[in-house]
Amino acid sequence: MNRPIGIFDSGIGGLTVARAVKDLLPQETIVYFGDVANLPYGEKSTTSILAYVIQICDLLLQHQCKVILMACNSASTVAYELASAHVGNKAVVLNVIDPFVDYVGSQFSGQSIALIATQRTVQSGVYEKKLQALSSGIILNSLATPRLIPMIEASFSQGIDQPMINHYLQHAALQEISALVLGCTHYAIIKKEIQAFYADSKPQVAVVDASEIIARYVNRFLTHHQLLCTSRQAKDYFMTSAMTASFEGAVYAFFGREVKLTRMAAPREDAASLGG
């Protein structure tokens, strides 16, 4: 089906997923929305996130997207079911948590691992609940790391703050683990810095991000449902609610300059659009 794949996040984090999808499915056209004006979602109310997500889904539907991938853990946590119901049969809504949890559950069964994520994702307990449902025997410690997203959003213009990363990783909740799960798509951007922290640990701590895992999941889904694009249709199209130097730099770093990049109106916090 020669319609684009819609992907959205609160900022640049979802670009890691979009790049992985593009690498695996180069014929597919990506339509991406980064809601920079409203980031981070992890600190927003449930009502606000629901309103943002519905408006973004409507925007992506205007671009005839066949799939809408919620490349944001916080949005996936609170808005996936509502988004699916709102979109109906106009497109398929996918989230990043379910396939990621399935992977983690299969790879680290019976082990002690840790999760870093936004306050919203950690407080929801969604990873703990879903891993328990898999009877994986995994012992999971979770830590909210709210200062990382603003730092990452600014990293393409201001650089990476390694001491801040190290400060979080030294927390007691993240000790004596075999794997660290990056429960926010933003965190894949600092994966190398996180791995550097663990470089001397014995045994080595595996650092697991969702980007390639989600890309393979999207590929399987499109293949199974015969939704794969058969020929390249158009340039990838990127939209943002705030044209910052970091967002622009991140788009070009991940995708080069042969893309369309547009500023759109920011989704509103009121819930007026929730009724359809």
C-alpha cells in the first residue's frame, strides 16, 4: 500500500525509531511530527497528552498515513487505546511499549534488569505489569530520569552532558543488573554515552533501546497485513510544533537535507477535539 507511515513523538527521540524504520524499509515514506512545543510529555497531565495525541493523529491522517506509530513511551502509556479508537479503520495505530516489552521479556528472562524513563512511564508501572503478565521472572527496578530529555533535546546545539548521565546511572536502583532498558525513545541518542559508563563493568551491562526492535516489528506488521509500499513515492516529510536549532539539526543528522521540514501549529491542551 503506497501510503506513508506516520510517526510522532514529543520531540527528537522518535527520530531514532523513524531512522531505524527507514533503514529497514527504504521504500516507505515517513511523515513525522515532533511536538517540541509541548515536550516533555512525561511531565504533562493525562488530559493534556490525550488532547495532543488526538490532534496529532488527525494531522497524520490528513497526510493519508496507513500506520500511525506512537514513538513515545509516555503517549503510548496513556493514549494508545483512545488513539486506536479515534483513528478507527482509517489507519492502524501502533505503540512502542508492547513489542519492546515482548523483546525484553524473551531476552532477559529470570534476570535482574533496570529501566530508565520519564516520570509518567515509571509511575504508570506499565513495564512491570506487562513483564509480569509474560511470566518472565524478570526483576525490574525503575528510575525516573526527567532531566535527560531537555538535555537530549538541546544536545544537537549544546552537546551532551556526560556528568548528568553518570549521576543518574550511579543511582542505587540501577546497580547489580544485567541490562538497562531505555524506556524513552530520546535515550537512544545517548546510548553510546550510557554504554561508555558501563564499559568497565564486569559482567557487561547490556544497554537496550527500542529503535531497531520497533522497526522490525513494523516490518513484520506491514508484511503480514500486506501493507508494504511497492515503490518509493515521495520525500520524507517532517513537521514540528517548534522549529528549534536542535530539532532541525537532529532531522538533518538522521536523514540528511533531502527532506521536507515544516513548522505546524502546536496541539492545544484543551480536550475539545476528543469527541472526534
